[in-house]
Amino acid sequence: MLNRTIVTLLGLIAASTCAHGHSATTQTPPCQAADTPGGARDIAAALDKLRPLLSDAQRAALYRPLSDASAIQWSNLPVGIVPREGLRLGDLDSRQSQAAAAVFDAALSACGSLLLQQVRLADDYLLPLDKRRIGWDGGNYYLSVLGDASAKGPWLLQIGGHHLAYNFAFNTREPGATPMFVGSEPIRFEIRGSLVEPLQAQSAAMSRVAAAIASRPEARLSGTFTDVVKGVIVTSEPGKPPTGGTDTGFPHTYPTGEVDRGVKVGTLPVEQRELVRTAIASFVQLPDPGISASLLVAYLEPDALADTYVGFAGSPDLGTQGSYVRIDGPRVWIELVVQRAIALPGQLHYHALWRDKHADYGGEVRR
């Protein structure tokens, strides 16, 4: 069972960060940490209930061998550009969908499950607005199990599609909840009578950090930011759609030293350090605490937090294209960037990424 101190810490911080996700017409449930959080056993049990409901072809799509090549097959691009493998959620009938939802509930916090739903809704919103064969569709999200979820060996659970990639690792060298990519186009939208803003909690928390440090010259990062820096590798040619888009750049290298990394959190006043804690938790709260609570403790350990850098570029309020906020710690790497929208070019959209410098893919993938 997860240490109660860890559970309490995650619950207190996560509840506050998810509570900021309220909008005019939608309510975001707080991400309370349970006394008996989920984890590998609960997820495996939920998968065992899903498995007999699937056809042979669906089971073959869901369960695949764990390898370096299969682990890095996630992307932030729509499936019309980067096809996915796995069990397509749009192909499931009502019983199968209900069983798949139980897998999500075991693997994700309330906020993580809600984000999955809202990101899929965003694709549904775009579907009638952009007739190109890009792959907008809330059905184009996939569930994969890499390895044997019933064994003691390492295995990964992947949930993803356009604008979402959850990569959770079990029985691995390190606790693994990363890489995690989340995005939102549009930033906010109304669908089926509800106003939806998928990354409101994360963008608001990162914007508050940027605003707090904006007066410090060393806080401003150099360069121009068109996407997250440590994301998937995408090849673009003028006049052509992007190609590629898997994590072939892994293992990534990260900045060192003190130049052009932003402000060291240890130099910030208490109230600004708290803003950084909240921003980190807004991402780490998305998996079930049984997966990510120990990571949050590692990131917020006093020496680790003091040695973390925060920096930004563009507008601290994230209101302009190219605005960017980064948290760069001994282990944690979180970044959020504002891009021009693809389906609605007059608007903006978000890309955000959380990586763990030690434990992406649970430390199992070595390239």
C-alpha cells in the first residue's frame, strides 16, 4: 500500500490544482488521492475483464510485445499523419467501452480521466470544421498493453491518440508515468451545451509561474519556441503536411549549468515556490496516485525543488503564439507552449509535455 504521507501530499496538492479547472459550465472533480490507490494490480484486473469481451483481432491489437521500438510509438500528430497501433476506442461496442473505461479509471485520477474525455471531445469538435483527411475524431484514440500485464516482468500501458499520450510503466527499474504529452485544440470550446477547456488547470498553473517570475531578467529564455522542445521528432517541408512524429529522439539531453535555464526555485520567495509546486502537481496528478505519487515526492523534495529552474518566453499570460513556460528540475521536465491552431488557423492551441529525466518508460528503454 502506498505510504500514507505520499497519499496525503498528492491529495492536498492535486485537489487544489484540479479545483482551478472549473469553468462557467463544467465542473472538474478534485483529484483526491484514495487510501487504497490503484496501480498495476488494479489495472491488470480491469484488463482481465476487458479481454474476454474482445474479438481475436481486437486482442491481438491490444496486446503487443514490449520492445524499445514499440514503447516509443506515440505522437502528438493526428492518426491521418501518424497511424497508431492498439485497440481503437471508436471501434468498441457499449460493453467493451464500459470495460475499457474501467481500465482508465484504474490507471488515471479523476482529472486524468476527465482530460482523456475532454481531449477526445476536442477532436469531435474539429471533425465537422476541417474536412481534410487528418484524422480528427474522438474515436481515434487507442489503448495498448506492451508486455504481459499478469506477469512480474516489466510492462507498459499506453493510452493515446492526437493530443494525448499516457505512457505508464510497471515492474520496471523506476516508477514510470512518462513521457506524458497533452494538448488542446481549440484551447476552449462549446460542445453539446457545455464549455470545455481541457488544459485549464495546467495552463493556468504554468501561467501563474511565468507571471510571478516575469520581472526577473534571467527568467526569460532565449530563442523562439514553436513546439515543446523534448517532444516527438517531426519533419516538415514547406507546403506539405508534417511527417514522422514518434519519440525517436529518446534519450533526450537536457540543459546543464545555470545559463539560459530561468530562475532557480531556491531563490524564489515562499509564495512563488508554492506556485511551482502547484504547477508540477497539475501534471503529476493526472495518473492514479499509485503510479505517480512517489514521483511527486521526488520532485518536491526540498533540495530537488530548490535546484529546479523555471523560465518562460513570450507572454506570461500565454495569450500569444510562441509563448512558452518550462520547469526544469534534477528529474522533472515540464513544458507548455502556445501554437497556432491547425484546423482553426485564426486561433491558438496548447502543447504540453512531462518527462522524467531518469524514468521515462520506467527506465526500460535504452536506445
